[in-house]
Amino acid sequence: MAIARPIDRRLFLLLDRARNRLFKRANRKLLHSANITVAQGAALFYLSRHDGCLLSDLADGLDLNNSAITGLAMRMEKAGLLERRPCAEDGRAMRAHLTEKGRVSHEAVKHVLRDFNAQIEQGFSPEEMDVVYRFLARTANVPLV
């Protein structure tokens, strides 16, 4: 008979571990099925709603710094997922535009992540998932001090 272990209550550690494991699993699934990384998938989701946004807005939307978004955008442009174009209002700034390949890839990523989310939710009631969603939404919006 298995011995019941107490629940680990180190919240930050548990969130970090869960995030790392989920990220790795999602990255493997997306690379295998759509040849897209999680970071690229997140950018596709953002651009599907904000096509033509400034790269700095994309960085803010993905919670990345400007140098990270520049590298991500360059890799995505090389893969044919987006085009970077100079901003008409500010010649120093660049705008990101989805390509047709980027739109198709976004749809593929949507399907993969829908299935992935369903797997994560297995074994939890809708009421339990509501609590999880409320907790994560609140935690994600805690101001950084």
C-alpha cells in the first residue's frame, strides 16, 4: 500500500516546475506537428490579433525584452512566418506582418494547443478548472515590485 505524502506547499517551486514541464511538452508537440516553437506560436497568436504591430508592442505582448523579440522576429522571418517592415511613422521602428504561411501555421498551432489544454484539464471538474483559471489570471497580473 502506497504511503500518502503531504502536499508540497512551496507554491513558487510548484508553479516553476509545472511551467517548465508544460513548456517542454508543448514545445515538443509544436515542433513535431507544426515545426513551430512555443515562442513562435505565442507570436503567431499575438499577431493574429495585432497584425502589423510594432515589434516593441509584440515584445510587450509576449513579455519579452527588445533584443529577444528581434531575434525571434528574425528567425520567424527566415522561416517565412512573418515579414518585418519599417514603420511609416517612425523610420527606426519595425512592424511585424503575418505571411500566409504564418496564418496557416497559426491555425495548426491553435489545434495542437487546444488538444494540449484538453489533456491538462483531464481529471478536473469544470468548477476546479474555474478556480485554476482565476488563480492563474490573478497571479499573471500581480504587479512586479
